[in-house]
Amino acid sequence: MKRIFIIGIISLFICGSSFAATLNLKATWTANTEPDMKEYRLYRTDGTRTLIGTIPHPNTSYNFSVTVPDQSAGTLTFVLTAVDTNNNESADSAPASYTYNLDTVPPAAPKNLIIQKQ
């Protein structure tokens, strides 16, 4: 029994990537015009706050990828901060959301179709 359990765990670990999907996204924003701007930081904030990337100033867009469960649907939330040359980080921007739906499983077929003369 232990052997089957361990093999199952190893299989999940090795094949885990088949249970995830990658979303390729792009963030855009208006540039901060302060003269001592250094960079921006993009965070994912649904669930745990996670740094997605650090973007050098004066860029105002950022292409990135996130991994979500395969066949899932939900809303991802992100915020952006500005960082100056003294590493002072601004408050969060207003949140931006992205709603996705990876449910590609079709519904069950209808049952009991009957055709009759009218």
C-alpha cells in the first residue's frame, strides 16, 4: 500500500504540469513623471501577494505569464507600484483584474431524444 501511495505522489509531481495552464498577459499603465523614478513592480494580489516582475522605468507595458489550474475559471487581480532611485516604493495602484475561463469540457450530451409524427 505504501508503495502505491509513493508511486502516486511521484506521478503527480512528474505529471503536475499537465494539470496547469499558462495565461500570457500584458499590463499597461501611464508613466510616472517624477524625475527620480527607477522602476515599477507588478504584483498578483488574488490570494497571496506575489511579485510578478520588476520593470525598468520608463517602460509602460509588461508581458508576463501566470499559471492557473487547467480547466478552471476565475479572476486574477494585479497591482502596480512605482519605485524611486532611493528604493522608496509607492502605495499600490488601483487593482486591475483579468477574468479567464479555461473550461473546455463540453456539457454532457442530451438524453432520451425521441422523434414522433406531429
